[in-house]
Amino acid sequence: MSKAEKTKQFIIEKTASLFNTKGYTSTSLSDITEATGLTKGSIYGNFGNKDEVALEVYKYNSSLLSKNMARSLGDEFPTTIDKLNAFVNFYRKNWKTVFENGGCPLMNAATEADDTFPSLKKQVTQSFEGWIKKISSVIKDGQDNGEIHQTIDSDEYGSLFIMMVEGGILLAKTTEDEKYLHMALDRILFMIDKELKILPS
């Protein structure tokens, strides 16, 4: 990694929590210089403008969440049901850390990703589509190996799971009451157990 690449990475990592907490549009160049200890010239020497910093920070924040979530859906959990339960348990175990760092980066960016920041909107859309596809793929694998009912629409359930998790996070963060997230997670577990899983005969 070159010196310039190291500096860019330093800026991204130092401002990751800042952008996620204060907002991708609300964070100012002065906020960035304060968080990094670098001059405005140094920031602009590595990024074309503030929006470029915001985009790279979003990619960094969403990739961290993606990597952590990918472990839940990975080979560490042998069955499809195990993977889906691990997906739920990830949020159950890590919600405090997520909240302390400003909340879910996808949801936070989504609230700002309107027509005034189309490049951020595009990135957030890709993130959500990627997560739905990943969960849908796990469900399809479960259908192929006989764990999950063939009549289930995997894309529909992938979308529902993401919608419920994000909605639970939104209410929990807004009201400062974790019960809303746990309610959403409990409902997903119920759906996995009662609607998706093929019970032994």
C-alpha cells in the first residue's frame, strides 16, 4: 500500500463512526479535519470533494457489516436453518455495538440517499439488494437440500427478513428501547421455524 493509499485509508477509518453518527450530508469538512488531525489541503489532496469521502466511508462501513454478517451465513454453520438462526443471533448479540457506532450504516445512509445525493443512493440500493440476494440464496440452498419448503418464495422471505431487521433497528434506535428489535428478531425466528423449516415426519 502506497503512502497516498495509507492516508486515504486513515481518513476513511478515522471518520467512519463520525459519518455514521452525524450523517453523510451533515458531516462537514471541518468535522473531517478535526477527526483526522489533517489539514483541508491534505483531505482534498486525497479526495476530490467531501461527497467522495462520504461515499468511500459508506462503502467501508457497509463492508464491515457485510463481512461480519457473511460469517453468520458461512460454512461455520452447517445447515440452512443454522445459518438463518445465526443471522438473527448476530443482531441479537451485536445491537449494542451497532447502536454505539451510530446504528446500521445501510439504514442511516438510506434516510439521506435521496435525489440530492444520487451516488450514495445507488450504493445503498446495491447494499440492500446484495443482502436480500444473499439471504435468498441461503434459503434456496435449503430448498435444494430438503430443509425448507419448496413452495416458499426465497426472494420474498429475503426481503421480509431485511425489512423486519431494519424496521426493528429504526424503532429501537428512535425510541431508545431495544424491545422493538427483539420483537422483529423473534418474529423472524418464528417464520423460520413455522413457515420455512420442514419438520421431521
